[in-house]
Amino acid sequence: KRVAGKIYDEAQRLITLVGDVMEISRLDEGITEYKKERVDLLDVVEDCKERLQEAADRKEIQVEVIGQSFVFETTKTILEEVVYNLMDNAIKYNKEQGKVTVRIFQKDGEFGFSVKDTGIGIPLIHQDRIFERFYRVDKSRSKEIGGTGLGLSIVKRAVEAHDGAITVSSIPHRETAFTITIPLKRFREGAKAS
């Protein structure tokens, strides 16, 4: 049973890796097989929160969503990938009884969202490299935490495909915040704030 369990876990890890490699290749080539549709950013965030609630509960992490509905035209699957990856990381790298805050905003001709956690943080020397493919800040913890090392690369490519930007600010052992901003003019026909 133990060996079969390990084989299953490794097979799942490889399936995830292959999926991530295919996704980032499609983004690199500007290929998306998904149609654009009107999507509410708040609904996507709330859906990701629900999907990750069990993982948050295991570590007694409070997940708070702040902001109003914001509807725009985009590829829902890619937006979900971005939101889920950032929220999943915020839970994985958080401390027990920590907090994750997702804030949706619109200002100065831009809209977007930020994901802030109260976790282990990212040392300054690593912050420029975390979006590189397969880059790990703490290689000794990568197997324990899981993932493929491609999540943030996929996030960055997806955001860039929307003419947006992603920034990170972090204080080691205290907090990390990722902020996604996208120019409103990119969605001047499809955007609708409510």
C-alpha cells in the first residue's frame, strides 16, 4: 500500500507538471483554445476561495475577500488559473492561524487585485527570480509543499497576455503581497464596473 501510494503521488505530480508545461507553452505562443466571455472577477475570487477552503481550514487560515463586483471580457479559464495559483501559494506558504487577504480594486485607469498573506515571506535576493520557470526559493521544502515550480511563471505570462503587470512585495517571516494590475483601456469595450 505504501509503495502504491508513492507511485500514485508521483504520477499525479507528473500529470500536473505536464499540464503546467503545456499551459505555459500555449501562453508563450499566444495560443488560447478558450473563448472570451464576460466574467466577474469577484465571482472568480469567491469560487477559488471555496475550492481552497479545505486547505485553509487545515492550517486554520482566515481568507478574506475585499472589493466589489468587476465584470470584464476575458478568458475565464486563464483568469481562474491566475487567481487560484496566487491564493493557493498564499495558503501553502502561510503560517498556522495566518490570514490571506484578497483585495479587488479599480483606480487611476487600472483594475486588478492583490493577494496578501502573513506567511514565511520571500527574501529580497529571490524576489527578482521567483517568476522564472522551476525556480524555488527553498528547494528543501519543495517536495513537502508540492507544486511544479511553474505556477508563478504561468501567472506572469497570463497577466502579460492581458497587457498587465504583476509585482511582489515581501517582508521575510512576516508577509508577502502579489499585486496584479491591468489597464482599463485594454477592456474599454468589455469592461463594466458595478
